[in-house]
Amino acid sequence: MSQINAYRRKFLAALGGVAAAGLASGVIVREVKAASPDVPTRPEDQPVSNKVRWGMLIDINRLTDGGASMVEACKREHGWGNDPKASPEQQAQWMRTVKVTDKLTKHSFTLPVMCQHCEEPPCVDVCPTGASMKRADGIVQVNKHICIGCRYCMMACPYKARSFVHENLTDQRVHSPRGIGTVESCNLCVHRVDKGQLPACVEAAPQAVIFGDLNDPTSRISQAMKALGGSQIRADLSLNTGVRYLGL
Amino acid sequence: MRGLQRIKFALLGLLAIGLVACDAGVPQPNLAPAKAKAAQCVEPTADIRKNHMAYLNVHRDKTVIEGIRSTKHSLNECINCHVAPTREDGSAVHYTDEKKDHFCASCHTYVGVKMDCFQCHADRPEVTKQVNYQHKLSSNTYHLSAQTGQPSAQDWLLLSTPQGARQ
Ligand code: SF4
Ligand code: SF4
């Protein structure tokens, strides 16, 4: 508890510092789209390396909307959720909010759930073509060039993180190709991370989410996890997820 | 005998007319949009005409698997250079259009190539102001990468917290 209080104090102190900076400068400059200090840039012609493992820490208590704005940011970034012919059950769902209620105490809370970027991903184990893949830096994604749409990975994922596209689409997002007959899921905004930017959902909830390199002990996320922990959903499965939660 | 000869000539004549007609029917890809942007393609013209698919295949694996995002052989850059998002009348240009006037479709249709790049990839450049371009989304909030609008207190938090948390 005292740790949490310390964390809150730092958080408030940071907030105060920012307010002061904002007043002093007088001019509001919007630099968020540029590289984030949490995501070191890599030359665009260099491959990703396993020295880095990307992860995300979500503090559920700080998510005032239970993660709804994160879901909206994801939809907007990748263009899913409004496929013209899909029924509501068929719509792709890269990220959703889940409400949990304790039967005994009736305490309930809502958290966002998406691909947890498992270190030992079952979706990769079952894929017959190698389309479901883990990048060297820990990002799990579907290589749609070789996905045959068998949907084994959808069955294998314990987090229901994957969706299937049932219909012909046009005018997809330029940076996020998606199309008929392939499976898709959260890819940690790989196109943004490769440019040194934060994932869209992290930008949408900066008060509650930290993104960064789990392998770097000095990164903001590693420090926060060291101080406060970070629980996995279904930790019993030993998948060592890259997405961690506070307040579960 | 003479009759046969005549028929032969007639047939030859018809064939010739047919060939000429075919020749006139070869669709010319519209190179004007690209030529307005660059004098030369990323590879020599003869090479890129013959081998563009090989370049794209290599680059797609590098991008998806290794995260290499160089633009030289990127499909997005082909589209950005060669395809205008709309026709002169303002209608959207798509690969699957009946008119076959999409840059890629104009050749592929003629040579009978079937490829499915555009089942997933956008087949024209992104145009922000064009409402029919992007999927409509059920949201009224913009995430922070939107260039316009006032930043909220949350923007400031994002900018400041690294130092705050590292102390
Ligand atoms: S959460 Fe599901 S889709 Fe994501 S890596 Fe784990 S098993 Fe694969
Ligand atoms: S649907 Fe695609 S990614 Fe999933 S298991 Fe089948 S081939 Fe692999």
C-alpha cells in the first residue's frame, strides 16, 4: 500500500511539474506524434532484435472509462469494427472491455483485453503455415501473406484475442492492411513502434498505461513493474504475457 | 481453285485486321502521375517492369518478419507514386473497378494476372479530407496523433511522466 502511495505521489508530482511547464511556456506545442522516450528509434533498414521485448502495463484503477477510449483509439488506428456486411457477432474485435464482478463482495471493475503478446504463444504453436508469428522483439502478429484462414489460432488463444475477416474490404488503413480470409489481432501497433511511436491505445490513456521495453531494467515500464508488480490474466497458463495489469 | 484462293486471302485479311485491332487494344498504363513526381522509378524501367513482383515479395517478408520499413521497395510507395486517389470527376479509383484504369489493373487485366495484394492493402493513397475513403468509425474522440485540436491534460502527462517515474 505504501508503495502505491509513493507511486501516486510521484504521479501527482509529475502532474504538478507539467502544469508549471505548460504555464511557463505559454505556447502549447503538440509533439506527441513524434518519437516517444519509451520507444527508442531503430534505423528503418535494420531488423528488430530480441534484445528488446515490448510490453504494456495497464493500471485498471486509473482507467476511468474501463478502457473504452483505448478500444476506440484502436478501432480508429486500424479501421476495424465497422465492416459493412458483418453482423455484430462477426465484426472484428482486436480489443474489448471486459467487466469482472467478484461474486462474494460484488466488487466489479472493467479492463481492456487484447492480444497479450505471450512469450510462449499457443496461437503460434498451432499455426500450420507459420503465419501466426512472434517477432524477435516479442510482438505477436499474423503474417497475412501466408495465412490460409484456418482459424486454428482463434481456437488456441486463451484470451479470445483474434478475429477473422469475412468479407471483401476496400480503403483499408494504409499502414494496417486487413482483408478477407485472414485472421487478425492486436499487433501492438507494430507500424508505430517501428517508427519510435507509442501504440494508439497507449496514447489514448497515458494516465493509466505504460508501454516500453521489458528487457531494459531502466525503462519506465520495468521500473514500474519492479515497484508495483504487474499481474497476468490466467497466469496459471504460464504464457508469460507481455501485457500486464495493475489492480486485477 | 480460285475460289479457295480467294477465301484464303479473305481469311488472311481478316486475321490482319484482327491483329491490328488487338494492337490498338493494348491498354497503356497511365504513367503521368508518377512522372510528375520523379524522372525515374526506384529501379531501371526494364527491370521494374519485369521484376516488380520479386522486389515486392522480398520486401514484404523483410517488413512483416524483421520490421524493416525502408520505403524503396514498399508497396505503399508504389501506390503513393502511381495511383491518384480519385479520377478527375472525383470518383474513387479502385483496382477492381470495371474501368480497369487503376495503374496496376491496366496491365494485370491485359496479361491475365490475378494477384490479391489489394484484398488487404489499400489500393490508393490515403486522403484525409475524402470522407468515403476511410471506414467510418463509431467514435467522436480523436487519439493524440491527430494533428489538430487542443491537447488535453493527458497529453502533458505523456510528455512528462518519464522523468517523474524514473526519479
Ligand atoms: S494472447 Fe492469444 S493471440 Fe496473443 S500471443 Fe497469446 S495466444 Fe497468441
Ligand atoms: S488462421 Fe492463419 S494465422 Fe491462424 S492458424 Fe490458420 S493460417 Fe495460422
